[in-house]
Amino acid sequence: MSLQKTFSQNTFFIGNKSYLCTQTYTLGVEPFFDRNKVEINFIKDGEKGMIAFTISNSYSPYARVKNNLLLYLDNNQVITCVDRKKFDVVNDSATTLYYLTKDEVSKLKKSNISTIRYTFGDDYGVSISRSVSNLDEESYFGIIERIDFPSELSEFYK
């Protein structure tokens, strides 16, 4: 008997565009308090890679993730994703798209994401720096296991 690994590709919608994407990965879950909850999807746009970074903006309808997104890897490298002001806000969720170069995708296939640092704010002066970590965590809902991004992304970006 042979085992086959299946990989499901999802579709990500932002504005009037759709993209092939990974499943949604959730980081920073705190029971009953989703202030630090972050959802990310990795996206294919032809030859380009992207990260869709989504947060709740229920505190302010104009808030979103803005400025550069920093991906701290286990091997001590840092990937800086530049804010190109590609974002959408729908149903109390704000999503910002960040492009990844081929070299950056290659780095993500080789070393796991340890921490992501981002800035949450609006265009009227509010700007708050936050970070979420990719760690095994114990929560009210049980153990939240660390996500193995290199394994996931090696399958997705073949």
C-alpha cells in the first residue's frame, strides 16, 4: 500500500481579485481576547509570492496593518516585507498584502518563522507596534502547536 500526500489549495479574495493560497494560519490566539490574533495566508500570483496578513480592526474601522512587516526566522535572518499600501477592510477584518521575492520564499522554505512584528494603526496618527510568535502555546482551548512553515511552503511553492 502506498501513501499519497494531498495538498488542498484555497482561494483568497481581496478587493476584486482572487489568488491561490494556503490554508489560513492563526497566530497569537488568546482566549476571549483576540487583540493579538493574527491570520496569515501565503499566496501565489503567477511567479510572485505574497503574504496576506489579517487582523481584527473592530476597535477602529480605519485601522489596518501598515508599514513594514518583519519576519524573524529561526536561523536569525529577518525578512522585511515592504508596505505597498495594498489592503482591504471587510467585516471588522483588515488585510494587508505583502510581496515576497523568490529569495525570500526560498528562505521561508529553509527556516521557520519564529516571530512576526507588525504595526497596527490608521492614517490619522494611531500607530501601535505588536508581535506574535510561532510557538507551542497552552491556551484555554488546549495546546496550540507551532506551525511548520518550511514544510507547508515547500509544498505550496513548488
